[in-house]
Amino acid sequence: MGEQPLVDVDQLRSEVQEHYAEVAHDPDGEFHFHTGRRATSRLGYGQELIDGFPEPCIEAFAGVANPFSWGLPASGEQVIDIGSGGGLDALIAARAVGPKGAVVGVDMTPAMLERASRNAEAAGIDNVEFRSGYAEALPVPDGWADLVISNGVLNLVPDKVAAYEEIMRALTPAGRIQIADVCVEVEVPEEARRDIDLWKG
Ligand SMILES: C[S@@+](CC[C@H](N)C(=O)[O-])C[C@H]1O[C@@H](n2cnc3c(N)ncnc32)[C@H](O)[C@@H]1O
């Protein structure tokens, strides 16, 4: 563990899970962020990234930017997607690494894990596995990954130092990270860091 979170971690996790279960079940619902195709096109996902995936694979996408703007993983690489949600980024990575590579998507919300696994099956992609787990305790062995990606997740994690320590543990010594997230350049006031509604939003 790194920093001492100012919120009740169990309560935050349970509220985040509840919120993203709604996205998994009803991705066209009213949220404070865009989902699905509207989100992929606003965030610069080229058609070549999403072409060929059945619509349900795209519907529950809820990322904040494009982790592949730094490039796709290479054939044969092993990739972890932290907070894989409905699984679109993990599926894109799985298609890029091909049959000699592997992708593990990690998420703490059961409804998202179910949706992502169904999506992988619908897309006919079998080199991806979705595992239940936390960003702060990744369910992968040390040094497993060549690349760690994540999209819109670390901003929801109260102990970011622990999450980055886990990323370093899971990567090979020459491993890379491609993380899309929400960042601020000023110190967030303590009052705001104690407000679960602001964490979730
Ligand atoms: C904004 S959504 C992004 C999902 C996906 N990356 C995408 O781009 O569509 C956030 C996801 O992160 C998951 N999540 C949030 N905090 C997490 C944590 N501490 N550990 C694992 N997953 C987490 C949520 O369950 C949710 O599926």
C-alpha cells in the first residue's frame, strides 16, 4: 500500500461497481460521459481499430482517451488492460498481438467481466481472458506483461501509488505503459478528495 486514501475504500469500490454495472447493463443510458461509438469517434479511435467487432463489443466502451495513440502492441506480446470494462481495448490489443500473444483484462465489476467475456466470444477472439481483480492487486505473475494499458480507470483508484507499484511488478524490465486517464495539474483540495461523489464522477 502506498498512500492513505481519504475515502472509505470499500464504499468507493462498491459505488463505482454499482455505477459501472449500470453502464454494462444499459450502455445507452444517461451518464456524465459518452459511451460506445460516440465515445470512440470523439476519442480518435480510427475505423481500422474497431472494424469487424460486433456492435455489443463497442456499446459499453467508456474510455476517456485512446491508449493506442502511442501505437498497437506487437505480434506475440503479452498485454494487461487494467479496468477493462466492456473489453473493447483488450479486444483491440488481442487482435494486434495475434495467436502467439495474450491479453488479460482485469476489472472489479462482475457485470463488466461478464459483458467483456461475452464480447470476446462474439468477436471470436480467444487469446484474451478477463479476470476479476483490483488495479492495486493485479491477478498476474511478476514480469508477465510487455505492455500495460488502461483507459479511464486510475482516476477511480484511491491508492494510485499502489496501482503503479503493481504495474511495475507485472511488467518485464523492458515493459511499457500506455495509460489514458483524467489528470489535473493542480493539487486537489482535501475536501474534494474526501467526497466520494467527486471520485465517482
Ligand atoms: C471508466 S470505465 C472504463 C472501462 C474501459 N477501460 C473502457 O475504456 O471502456 C472504468 C472501469 O474500471 C473499473 N475499475 C474501477 N476501479 C477499479 C479498480 N480499483 N480495480 C479494477 N477495476 C476498476 C470499473 O469497474 C469500470 O469497469
